Amino acid sequence: MNLTLKNTFKKYETMAEVLMTPLFALLKALDALEKEIFERNHALTLEKPSLNIPSHQVHPNWHALMREYEERFKAILEGKVSEKLLSRGYATQYSQPSEYAYLDDEAFSVDFTMRKADMATIIIHYQQALEMKHKFVLRLIDGKWLVDEKNTMALKMKTPGT
């Protein structure tokens, strides 16, 4: 991981590690859950033929798996993200590769910006088929740092040989 402090006042430079450590722990916990749910859903899909369930129909246990995913996801987020972010349905999806799979090999870079005592921005640049970035805005809310905004953006196509 490559860290760049962007437009960050000197007095806030030490906050990069203070804020990034719990953010990355949160993202890794979400990533592990997403990978687990993907695998369990895949197992349900593989089981459908033996139960004579057509491929276009859901497995009888799929809804329970999705409820469990949502409950566990919310439990991970508890006390770490703002009510504003929670109200947006922060994440209700899972995929392969998982959303934060780039954390496994640390092939990403981070821009940290902090110009005010109660707000910081962490932008994570990573590669998929496209150059991508996750932008997290952390705010000090009621004396606790919380993720208040999250955006995912595609930057440009990955070109061969780069």
C-alpha cells in the first residue's frame, strides 16, 4: 500500500494511521462476510439440481441466507458508520471478486486528506477491469469517528501492458 497525504495540515498527519487502521479493519470484516455469503450461496446453487429446483428459481434457504447476511452486515457496521450512511442501505450486495478484495494483496494506494479537526477523506485507488476508487468520508460525530459517506467510482479502462 502506498499512502499519500494530500492537502493535509501537518497537525493532522498522524491521524492518517489513527483513522485508516479501523477503516481497513471494517472493510476486511465486510470482505470476509461477503466472501462467506458468496460461497454459501454458490453451494445452494449447486444443490438445486439434486432438489429438482429449476435454475431460474431460488433455493428454499436463499431468503434465510440473505436475512443472515443483512443482520451480520449491520452488526459489523454498528458503531462504525453514521445513521446517514446506514439509511442508504450502505451495502446489500455480494460478488466475486468481493468489493474489497484488493485489500488481500495490498495492491492499492491511498490518498488521505484532513483539513478540519472533525472530517477526513480517504480515497483508495485499486485495479479491476477498470481503474477504480473508493472514497470514504469520515466525520467526528458525538465524539466518535464514523464513516459518513462512501462512493465507488470507475476512472478509466485498464489498458493492456499497464
